[in-house]
Amino acid sequence: MKIIFLCIIALSFIKDLDAQVNINFYSFYEDWRIINNRDFSELTNIFSINYKPLPNTFFMLSSKYASVGGDVNDLNGLSDMQLLGRHTLEKINLSFNGGVNIPVGKTKLNLDEFLTSQVIGTDIFNLKTPGFGQGLNFFFGATWLKQLSDNFVMGLGVSYQIKGDYQPLAINSLEYNPSNEISATAGFDIKLDETSTLTGDLTGIFYGTDKVNDVEIFSSGGRIITNVVYKKYFGFDYLSILGLYRNIGLDQFQGIFALLDNEKINPDQFYFNFTYSQRFSPNFNMKYSLFASIYEKTASFFSGYNIFGIGINPEFKVSSVLSIPVFLKYSIGITSSQADIKNFELGAGLSLSF
């Protein structure tokens, strides 16, 4: 009901303006099976509205409602809302970005719900809703682009996120304060010829120290993420090849917990994706994907996996206003030291553009 109410308000506000509006409703069902052990599923409903009042100004509001079940304790509720904005000074190719995480999501979990939240938050599952509620967070940043030649563009970006306190567990009064974080990005875009491009970027994300009731307990290792995308066009069709590497530093206990040994938990990741987009008609488009994720072996139970999968994404354009995308994905993960895992995902949605 909150999402519908926000949608009505937004439409009433913009209906008389000469602006671009896009409203999206998506629903995803994700099923993960740990062979000979247990399985769980998550159903996520996503709402977002994109509003572009001017060619150089953009806003987005998004939220989710998710339900988790299966061989884990049930967990369901709203996630936090995100409000994002961007304004570009086109003459100097400088964009300013900002946003706020609005804490309407579920917090103060009971112990059973908290244990489920630890499972769904594991990186290897890459769920649409890996977590529900946090505190009041803000971020702001800037991005600068420079065209060095007709075929080469470079860019630099930096952002800073301020994170607020919240109470993750209902069984105690502990206030958890995740550390603020800063990120920096450098990227490029090369036009190889009239039908192909090569883009890439390198991002570093760095954290401070998490606190519980103002006591330092934990610091997350920094993240270094690099990816390169090659894209080749064949008329309306195109081939896209993505390679990504995510390096995750060692998390460390702090304060009175610093005597504990620090073992690496979150694994590094290599990710590859091959996508071909085929246009059958102005009203029907199909994307085919092959992908693979290779995870480092760490102390985590869910590490050391090689995941291989396929995906199909048909999209039906009913009219100039309405599009219906559909998502199908299947993957399997294998490792020498743990049980194999399987994943099936089905999604569909409505996209309205005005």
C-alpha cells in the first residue's frame, strides 16, 4: 500500500509537467538448492520510479518487499527505500550525485529471522534482496568526464557515504553503527570502430570501523573492483562480453575483540558474462546470456565455488508506453569441498514510460 500511495503522489505531481517518467514493477522468484542439505527461496517485489524533469537532471525512488522461506526460518517485510538524484553541468562534463537510504525496512529481528538474514546476505547467492533494514544513510559524490579524442573518453568519480545507527536484533538493545565508506573510480570508453566499443573502470571502496554501542568491534577489508566490457553491434543486435574481478581485503576484529584471529571470510571473485541481444521486431527483443563466477576458497562455508549458468530475457513492447520484460536464469555451482548448489530464477515486470 505504501508503494501504491507513493506512485499516486508522484503521478499527480508530474502529470502536467513536460518531463520524462519511467515507472517499473518487477517480481522475482529465486530458488537456491544446496544438494543433499537444504534449500531456500526468496520472492522479491520491486518498485521504482525514475523522473527526469530536465535533460541534465535525474531522480529515482525505489523500494522492495521480500519474503524468504524454505529450509530456513521465515523472514519477510519491506526493505529500505532509496532516493537518488543526479545533476550534470554539461558545459564542464561534471555530474553531482546524492542519495538517502530511508529506513522503513524491517529491523529488530528475532533470533530466527537474524539467522536467516545471515544466509541471504551471503555474496555467492546474489539475491535481489540480500538485506532488509538499515539506518538513515546519506551519500554524495561527483563524476567528471573528459573527451581526449574522437574515440576516447575518460572519467573520474568519488563518493562518500554516511551510515546511521540501527538496532538489528529485538532481543537486546544493542545499537549497531556501520562505518562510513568512501569510494573512488576511474574509467574509460574507447570507440574501436563504427560498430564496437570497449569500456572499463576500476573502483576502490574503503571503510572505517563498525561500532556497537559506541565500542569499536570490526573493520571491513577494502574492495577493489575492476571490469571491462566489449560490445559489438550488428544493426539492431549486439554482442556484449563482460569480465569482472572483485578483490576483498581481510576483515579485522577491533578493540577488545582484536585478540581473535582474523581469517578471510568474503571470497574474491572472477565473473564473466556473454550476452547476445536479438531484435526480432520493434515490439519484441530477446537476450541470451552465458555466465560464470569463480570464487576464492576462504573460511566461509559458501566459498570456493565455480558457478556456471544461462539466462534468457525476452521483452515485449506492448505500446510506446508499456513494456513487459521476462527473466529466466538457471545456474549450478560446484566445489571439491562442499555440496553442489543449484539456482533457478524467474522474473517478470511492467515498465511504463511517459
